[in-house]
Amino acid sequence: MTVIEQIFRKKGQQLRPFVDSACVRNRSCSLPLQRVLVDFGADHPFACVPKKLEEHYGIYVGTSTIQKITEQHASKMHEQEKVVLVSPNGEGCAIQVGEIDGCMIPIVSINENAKDKRKNKTLGWKEARLSLTHEQGSMTPKFGAVFQGSVDDAGQSLLNTAILAGFGQNTHFHGVGDGASWIANQVADKFGTQGSYLVDFYHVCEYLAEAAKSCANDEDNYSWMETQKNDLKNNEYKKVLAHLKPNIEADDIDEDKAPVRACHRYLSNRTDQLDYKTAIEKGLPIGSGEIESAHRYVIQKRLKLSGAWWKAANADSMLALRVVRANDKFDDYWKKVA
């Protein structure tokens, strides 16, 4: 009787397939056991996995082994995710909603040639770009992520999510995001006439709220804000610009003390991204809260744990693992490697 069999007998449990003595060798883990380790490692700090493994399956695997196996499979998933999908020739769904946004990840760089690597670390933050797309009315988006790629790679990732979500020849892609010019440019580049882009309404309101302190005059800030918001929702952005213009600060005022100027410039540079009226009439979102929420449960839940710092390559792979899980492709991966 093997040691593993003895453990399960003591716990009164049947031997699970992944610890079958025929497929487990000394210092190795069967593929089913590797799947379990990766499953735990995708959601929990590696140091917490041994206790969970022992609690649920009655076996012990060391932290370093769990980390090594998880990172190996995550790396394979990362390679498999580096594909350029081609949109099918079919009509596709009618309308899709897509969003993309950046999230900072804590990264550590180590001088591998240093004698004491602990004293030769550089800590910093790098941006991961997460995208999602779903058919209008659907609650199951498809995700994509890029960590060490270009903005064009991020745009392709967004297009990939659209294709996975049913993008076709007659699909209209409704993009929503903050005012970053690269996002609007990528939507235009990747979707052409089939896409439109709306700057997040709540980002606009943040600019207006700061400007209200100088523009409200005899009105209270709330009334002034409501007037501007209603005008924007009716596509009357010219009225908003007209309300801002008389209060624009002088050129010699520093940028951080010129909120009206900043708001006027922000809106003036994005007049083609303010079609809130059409979006509201079609029941489409005018805010990008969905992608901001997705940051928390796709990226931050595992990659922004307190005190955790990642090597860039490992963060890239772990991000791919998290996306595979979020897209319900975890089972597909293990069928391929079986």
C-alpha cells in the first residue's frame, strides 16, 4: 500500500483518480493532480495551497512544487492565448458592448548577477490592459488581457474578445471607456465602421464637478451639474462648452489650478465620443463600470495581494491563467494537454 493510499484510508476516503499509484512517481505529480494544484494556485497565494490541498484531498505537496507547476501551466496558457482570431463570415449578433482599461500590477526586477539578490531588487508598477466584450443583454462577457504588449496588441485582444462573443459581419460594436486616446483609436482601427466609441459619462462628470466650483455662480453646484448632465445626455454638448467658456482660466494659471480649462479641453477634444442620447435610446451603457469591476475579480484578486510582488514573466503568465478561468476555458486546456 502506498503512502498516499494510507492517508486516504485513515481519512476514510476513496482514492481519487489523480493520486492513483499507477500514475504517480516519486517526486512527480500526475496530470489530474497538477490540475488541482493549478486550480488552487490560480486563486490563492501559493503558501496557502498546501493546507487547502490537505484539507480537501488528504495529501501534501510543498509550496515550491505548487508554484512551479502552476507557473509552468500558466506559461503554456499564455502561449496558447497569443493568437489572432479571424471574424467568421456569418452575420453575428446585432449589438455588442466592449470595454478596455488598464490596471497596475506590482513588479519586482532582480539583478541575477548580484551576489545578494535580496539587496538588488527594483520594485515598480506596470500596466496590464484588460478587455471584455459581450452581446447586448448578456451577463457572460469574454475576456482578454495584455501585460507586456503594445496598444495595438491590446486592441487585438479587444477584437479577439468580440469574436469570441459572436462578432460578425452585421454586428455593431459599442465601445465605452475613459478618455485615453489610444482606446478610441484602437476601436476605430479594429472595428472600422462597425464600431463606435463613447467616453465614459462618469469620467466626464468628474471634470464637470471640478469646473462647477468656478462656473456655478449664483446656482448651487448640484443644480449646475444637473443642467450640464442633462444637456450631455441630449447630445447638446455645445451648450455645456458655452457654459464653460466664460469661466476658462487665464493662460498663465497653472494646469492644476485651472479645472474649467481642463474640462473645456477634455470635451472639445472628444466631441465625436459624446453620443449619449443614442446609447440611452438603445439601452446601451454610457459608463465603463463593468471593466473597472472586472479588474477586481480577474486581476486584482490574485495579482494585487498585499505584500506580493511578481516577476514580469510570471505576472504575464498568471494573468493568462486568470483569463482562461474567467472565460470558462480551463477544462478545454486540460483536455488538450491530457
